Amino acid sequence: MNNIKKHIKITKHYAVGVLTLVSLYSCVPTRNVREENKTVPEQYESQTADTTNTANIEWKNFFSDANLVALIDTALVNNQELNMMLQQVDMAKNEIQAKKGEYLPFVSAFAGAEVEKVGEYTRNGAVEKHLDIREGEEFPEPLTNFSAGLTASWELDVWKKLRNGKKAAVLEYLASVEGKNFMVTQLVTEIASSYYELMALDNQLGIIEQNLEIQQQALKMVKLQKEAARSTLLAVRRFEADVYKNQSNKFLIQQKIVETENLINFLVGRYPQTITRSSNNFITTTVDAMSSGIPAQLLANRPDIRQAEYELSASKLNVSVAKANFYPSIGLKAGVGLEAFKPKYLTSTPESLLYNLVGDVVGPLINRNAIKAEYKNANDRQLQAVFEYEKTILNAFMEVQNQLSNVDNLKKSYQLKEDQVQALTESIELSLRLFRSARAEYTEVLLTQREALDSKIEIIETKRDQLLANVKLYQALGGGWN
């Protein structure tokens, strides 16, 4: 009866101690961080509220050029930066496994052997000298000891600190996956942009070569007229200068072609080689119409927005983890094994059996500045993640709006440049006829040829910009990673 009362008394003291600790931790700091703002306009400026969205088209179907599709396919396998990002994703996945293990029991096996000789004129030595292991059998000298067994420890996740840590790791992993997807969209866009740039350079080179033929014919005509005293040496030199200028520009464009090819090869992850392409029909390439959908679809389609959203959710859980550090941790430790001074006695149970079971409650009481600072930092990181999420949404909307305007203005510009090229191309032959009949100065011929060349170069650049604008709009809408 006395033992029962004593046990009840100890239990009451333990319960009072636990309640005292919990009451001390009931006054933990609390800080409210505002919720993120997901509100976006209902539609883009000058666009109808139509949910049809080009971003839902797979990139292999978005690009119709088989050579470009092959380049992107190869890059998604060989690009070194993308492969490094994949390793980052894998490391984030491993972190989930590590966090999951933290709230499960830790079990370890142990085995050991030791030998000890204590002095006879010490407490342990005196005890061993006058105490037999069993009747008529003294302690061996030196004394050996052999042991083997299992130990286990487990922190009870009462405040969900460990489970929230694991959930945060899952969200960080999902954020890294979205980061990888965003990198894929960037890689697809960069390769497509470089590919269109390369085809534009091919066409510019062709235009310069055609213009050189016209200029060289004009130069021959001027030389013949000089021999007939119908022209001057000044006219000949001016025509020659224009020929030299375009011959020089030809080499500059050839260098740009080499550099653009090497850039594509670098993105594809291979050493320099010729990029297979079909540039002949570049100027007549159809620029497909784009469907922008509605701004709310950006939240689901853009990988960078989803990445920011996962990171925001993870930061909220990290605040809970930081707050749980104020509360006491409850741990259990247990061990069971066999121990004897000779190996043959290890199997003699229960004499060689040992076990222990320990429970403890540990928590900081004084000088909690480090914990408070970490809690404040966790709240600041959460607010930072809120701003980052809102900034990402705003940036995505602005990118789409800019590219929609760009696509529309380039379309109008291209139509006008077509008329300009046609008019200037016709004026070249007209100026030459007038010059032959002495009804126009040679300067008019030179000026007409220069303007025609510039207009042809500009319309190629405008076609390139149209194709690039479509690619960038496709990326801005959230396409290119699926």
C-alpha cells in the first residue's frame, strides 16, 4: 500500500513538472504574416476573355520545323546546365528521405569487449579483492568484459516539428521540380531564338550576295560610261566603295553565322558542327496566331509561379517548425543486451541480461535569444516568399502583355515593310534605266541600291522578330516545358 502511494506521489510530481513546463511555453511569441495576393486582371489589354490558351500545346507540336525539334530533343538530354539542375532535384528528393527518418525511432546495434585492471588500494579494487563472483570463485584479474545488444531512441513528435519539417522538404522538392521545368522553357526558347537568328543570318547573307551582283553590274556600266566620257572617275570610285562595303559586311555576317551555330551546339551539349536547317523559305514562314487565354491561367501554367507558390508554402511550415523549438522535446531511450566478463556467460540469462528505459522532457528556459531570432527569421523569410510570389505573378502578367503588344505591332510593321521592299526593288531597275539615258545622277542609283538593301535586311529582321515574339509569348504564357 505504501509503495502504491509512493508511486502515485512520484507520478503527481512528474505530471506537475510537465504541466509547469507546458505553462512556461504557453507564452511563445506569435507574429501574423499577411496572406499572399493572387488577384490578377480578368483579361489582358486589347484581348477578349477567351480561355483558349496556346500554352497548353506541347512544344513538339508548337514548332513545325523538324530540324528545330530535333535540336531541342537533343538539348533536353545533353545540356549540362539542365543535367546539373536534375541533380539538384534529386538532392531535394533525398532530403525528404532524411526528414522522414527523423521522426522514426533510431535503432542501433552494439558489441564491445574490454579489459581492465584496477588498483588494489582503490574502492573498486578493494571490493573485487574481498568479493567473490560466486562462492569460492574470485574476480578474474585483469577483469574482462564482453557485451552485445540493441539501443533505441525516439523523439515523440508531439508538436509536429519533425512532420512539418518533412512536409516542408516535400514542398521544396516540388519547387525544385518546377525550377527544372522553368529551366526547360528557357532552354527551349533560347534554342528556338538562336535557330531563327541563324536562318535570318543565312537570308541576310543571300541578300547581300544578290545585291553585290547588282552593284557589280552597275560598276561595269559606270566604267563603260567613263570610257565613253559619259561619266566621271568619281562615280566609278563611289560605286567601287559600295561594292567593297558589302563585301566586308558579307564576312561579318559569316562570322555571326559561325558564332550562332556554336551557341546552338553549346546549348545542345556538343562540339561545333554544322547546324542542319532549311533557310530558303524563311521569309515566307507563316507566323501562327497565338491564343493568350486569361491571366488566371498563368497561376497553373507558369512553372516559376508554381515554384514560388511551393516555396511560400514551405516557408509557412518552417515558421511552425521554428515555433515548435520553444516547446519541450519529449524523448524515449531504451536498450537491451547481454554483458558478462567471459564470453561463455553471455548466454546465461537472466544473469547476463541488461536493459534500460529512459524518458525525458527537455526544453530551454533561460536565454532563448537564438530560438527567438530563428523564429523571427522564419517569419521574415515567409514574408519575403509572399513578396517573391506576388512579384513573380506580376512579372508573368507584364511579360505576356508586352509580348502580345509586340506581336501585334510587328505584324503591322511587316506588312508595311513588304510594300517598302517591293517599291525599292522596282526603283533599282528604274534608276539604272534613267542613268543609262543620262536622266538621273549616279548618286540616285547608289542611294536607291542602299535603301533597297537596307529594306530587305530590315524585313528579314522583322520576320525574325515576329518568330521570336511568338516563341517568347509561348514561354510567357507558360508553354514549353510539358
